[in-house]
Amino acid sequence: MVARFLNVQMDDIVASASEARQRTVATAVRLFDRLEADEVSADVVCAAADISQAQLESMFGSLDGLLYAAGRSIAEQALDDL
């Protein structure tokens, strides 16, 4: 109903959320590559990915959830490179 009110398609909303999730994971991977682990906080990731703390929690549950997603992304990339 909200999508209809805003004159947008649900597919666009889902695609946008998926893109935000992928962008956030990629940002976290880059940050962990460039910074010490204790320097990568939720605030740092949110600022770098241009998302709010609420968005991070909605997508990943917590910073730990994002860390899991980032680790999984790194592992998948390593397997693709074999």
C-alpha cells in the first residue's frame, strides 16, 4: 500500500535494499582491509556506507551480523578466484 501511495514498484524497493546491503558489505570488507579490526565500528561503517545505524541493524541485526556477512563475502570471492 505504501509503495502504491509513493508510486513506486515493490521490485524497486527490494532492489534498492539489496543494493544497500551489498554496498554495506563491500564497504565493510574495504574498511577491514585498510584499518585495524578495533578501528572498524558500526559508526565508521555507517558513515562510510552512507547508511544509518537503524539501517545497519535492520539489514544485519548488529555489527557482528555485518562481520559475518563480510567474512562470507571474502570467502566466496576467494573460492571464485580458485
